[in-house]
Amino acid sequence: MIGIFDSGIGGLTVAREIIRALPGEGIVYLGDSRRAPYGDKPADVLEKYAYDIISFLMGHNIRILVIACGTISATCIDAVRKMVDLPVFDMISAVCDEVDCENIGIIATDGTIRSAAHKLALESKNPAIRVVARACPLFVPLIEEGWIDGEIPDLVAARYLGDLAAEGLDGLILGCTHYPLLAQSISRALPGVPLINPAENLAAALAGYIGNHDMQNPRPIREFYTTGDIERFRKMGEQIIGKDFTTANHANICK
């Protein structure tokens, strides 16, 4: 089993790409919607949340851990790696190793932007790169409420991103796994700017690792858990994952 976790439903976009890349691999997913959003939480609180989630996932005999949360990847990656003796895949390494742009934008939560993790990773690869970062804190609450299309997300995206249209960006990294669910609104705010979804990079890296280690299971089990509202999680899971989404389950890890 591959263990995948996020602050809520956004990490289902990562689970979707992993299922597409590795249809023979089992997964167990946990979205911590009850304590979302993570972007405004201090690092010590996020480490506690990560510990709670990882303890739950380890009870499902996972062999690989995927941090499908940009904020945890940016602020707590070292602490998380110390919690497990497993291969750990994170959202920042996955995308920054592959980006080939000279003028790149990054949108993410407050915590991720404050960490400058993407900027540091990109500049270590290409010191001449120009990085424009923007926090979009309302995106996650909108998505967790299921408002992923229509006038409201369009207005919020335009307010956050409209001035970036003059920056001449070669690409825009969606630095939170929730954000691909607002791709249409984001593209309308920044017409012509290619959107970069780190979930695709992570799934490709994971497929390469598993292919080299011959870990695939011909009869995969897929389990999906939330700490939040089951019905909302089920609806969004069916919308994002499709036929590969199984029953929605509740995880009681919040203390």
C-alpha cells in the first residue's frame, strides 16, 4: 500500500495521478478536512497533525509515504522523514527537479509561500531563474466547501492573480494540491500561462521507483478516509477520482 495524506480533499488530485500511473498499486488516503486549512498553522502544530496521520497510515501496512500537501512538504519535511523508516515522496522535490522555466510563478498557501521552499529549490538548480510567489489562502476553504467552479472562484482567482498577467510567466506551479481543482478559474485569471501540476511529476517519480523495485500488486486495494464530513468527501472523491473511488470512510484521529 502507498500511504497518501493531505490537509483535506486536495490530495485526491495526487491520488488520481498515482492511480493513473500505477493502476496495479494499492493506496490508502487520508484527508484531514476537519483541521483544514493547514496554510495558516505553525510548524509545531503541523508536525503534530502529521504524526497523527502517519500513525494512522502505518496501521495499514504502508510501504511508501506520499505527502500530498504542499504546506507539510514545505515546512515539516525533515520532521516527517524522521517519523518513518520508509521512502517518502513530497510535492516540492517532485516538481522543482523537473521545472525548466526562466520566469516561473508559484501560488500556494501562506505557510508554503513564507517557507520559500520552492524558490530555494528552484534557485539551487538554476540561480538565474526568476521566481514570482503569491499566497492564495482562500482557495483551500473554497474547495473544501465544494465551490470549484462558477462566479465566486473566478472572482477570487482574478483578485489574487490578475496583476500577475503582466509578469510574463513561462509557467505557474500549483503549489497546493487543492489548486488543480480551480484550474479553470486560475487559467481565466492568467490566460496563456501554462499550469504546472506537481501531482503529475510526483506520480511519474513514484512510478519510476516502484517499477525499479517491482512492488505492484495485481489486485490493488484502495481505501479513502477523511476526518471531516463523509458525504462531502464522498461527492468530491467521486468527482475527482471517478470509478476508482471506493467507499468514503471516517478516521477519528483528531484529539
